[in-house]
Amino acid sequence: MTDLATTLDQQKRIAAAKALEEVDHGMRLGLGTGSTARHFVDLLGERVRLGLKVLCVPTSIATMKQAASLGIPLTTLDETPELDLAIDGADELDDELTLIKGGGGALLREKIVASACSRFIVIADSSKHVARLGRFPLPVEVNVFGLESTRIKVEAVCEANGCPGSARLRRLADGKPFVTDGGHHILDCALGAIPDAERLGVALNGIAGVVEHGIFASLCDTAFIARSDGVALLKRNA
Ligand code: A5P
């Protein structure tokens, strides 16, 4: 018999509910993207319906549409450049709360929003917590212009940083390249293990065609990781 409380989707919702406890009346929030963040937005919508006042910046068109459909008040970083708290999912996180993000292709806006917040909380199911980052292919958002030239440089930089692997253009089911909300492409870098994620991130940012990468270092301060036996709290530099 399946223990429904331990399915990964249940864990995502449990982590989202835990993060909702951190939201106070009047807060300016960043809303993440992906299946875990979707649970959070859903639960936040219920609270807004009951009278909670918040003002939110979504990190993708998908999240914007979901939040708008739930009546959650929305703003932009141009109108509200500083936020109190962002809540988002992750594809992987380690004990230092360094993250890999971008599996859903929203990494650029997610990183801009996370950087504009006083606090950044990650919510995740137990499968996302890893001893070492890199099993999940690292998403790198690149400009459409000069794609192949940039792709070769991305592979070279990964190799020079101790994690050789292929950088493959993300494609949709119909074979067309995936296009981000910002109009860019994504290279998914199959690296296996990343010895020093922060150093790799700095090196990737030095490539002209790279718009942003999915390594989030020193941005997340708290993670709620739902497991079959409860929610684990991780703090950076704890
Ligand atoms: C979106 O671009 C991503 O960064 C997501 O936050 C990440 O992929 C986690 O997604 P899930 O919650 O769907 O696993």
C-alpha cells in the first residue's frame, strides 16, 4: 500500500505550507516557479481570500497567471524594487544551501527576485537535498545570438572547473528550442558532480553569451525540506 503522505508531491505541499507560516501581513513577496512553488502560490491564494494583505512579484509568466487567477495582488520590481521574502523551489540543494535552479527555465527572473529580497526561503521535497550538487543537469541561460560559440565556451569552462560534460540545447517535445520568458535559450549541462559550484558560477558569468546560470550561491538563507517523517529546517551558516 502506498503511504500517500510520503509522495513527493505531498512533500512539496507540506514544505509550502511550512513556508507560508513565515508570511506576515503587509509583506512584499517574491513568488517562485515550478511545481513546488505552485503549491505555495495556491496556499497563499487561500490566505489572501481570507484577508491576508501581501504584494507579490512573480518570477515567470506562468506564476503571474496562477497568482492573478487566485486574486493575489501583483507588482513589479520596477514599482517595488525591494522585497521582504521570496519563496521558491529548487532542483538540488546542498547543506550550505547552494542551489541548482532552472529546471523550469525561470532561473533568470528567479535569481533577480531572490537578489531583491531580504530573505530567500527554498521549499523542497526530500529528493532535492543532495550531498554534492551536479547530478541534476545545470541550466545555463544563453543569448540566442552566437549560440554554438557560447555552448563550446560553456563546456570549456565547466571542464576547466573540474566538471567536464556536455552542454545540450534544451528542446521542447516538438524539437524546437525552449525559449525562456526573456527570449533566451537554455543549455543543460550534464556534469555529474560539481566540485566548487560558486567558483563555476563566477566563471560561467565571464562568458559573453551567458545571460545567467542556475547556481544560486549565498542567496538562500533557509530551506524547508519535507520528508516522510516531517519537515527539516536548514539554515545557511548554521
Ligand atoms: C524553475 O525555473 C526552477 O528553478 C524551479 O524552481 C525548480 O526547477 C524546481 O521545480 P519543481 O518545484 O517543479 O521541482
